[in-house]
Amino acid sequence: MMWLFIVSYFPIKLVAQEHLDTLVKKCETKKMDGNVYVDVIYTKNEKTKKFEPTLSTLSIEFNPTLINEFLDAVKKDEELALEKTETKVAGKTYKLFYSFENADYTFYYEGKNGECTGIKIFRRIFKEENHSK
């Protein structure tokens, strides 16, 4: 019985938030307009003495097309989230937060129209050697 649980667990891990990850990679690799910002934090590897990326922050503001793509993707990947938090002000959604195994997604909503106007994504970057431990 335990073996069946372990075998069924791994495919879920491999495809976790695949729709969201695809969009993040699109934003990080393609030239985007001025409303998409990517910050990367590098940490020095003690063994190699070289800086390696450890955290990526992606901010998207006032880009309705891309924001809607992310909203559609989070609906598809929502069941794989570890945590979901919804913040409401006067009964209207102000902020949605989703936490996945390697990334956190925060969607910000405008108070007047109730539309999502921005997204902030924190993605932890793991090296292959960390996965094999």
C-alpha cells in the first residue's frame, strides 16, 4: 500500500504548477514590455566560490493580457497549491496568494473595478545537485 502511495506521489510533483511555470519561463526568457520586471538574487556557492541564482522575483503590472494568462493558469494549477489565502476589503477581493512547492504567486486587485492589476511571483531556484540529496 505504501509503495502505491509513493509511486502515485511522484508524477504529481513532476507536473506541479506546469501552466504557471510555462508562463514564468516565457516572462524570464522573452523580451517583454516595460511592465514585466525580473529580479534575481545570487548567493555565493561555498564550494565553487561562484555566485548562483537562488531566488527569482517576477513582477507584472498593468499588463491585462499577461495577467489574464496567469489567472487562467492558476485556475488550472490551483489544486496543486499547498496554500491559498484570499484577502478581502469591504467584501471585494484585494489580494490572492497561492503557495506551491517552489514558488509563491500573489495577485493584486484594484479596489474600484475589482480587476487584477498586478502579480508578484517569488520562485526558489534549485540546482540539480540539491534534488539528488
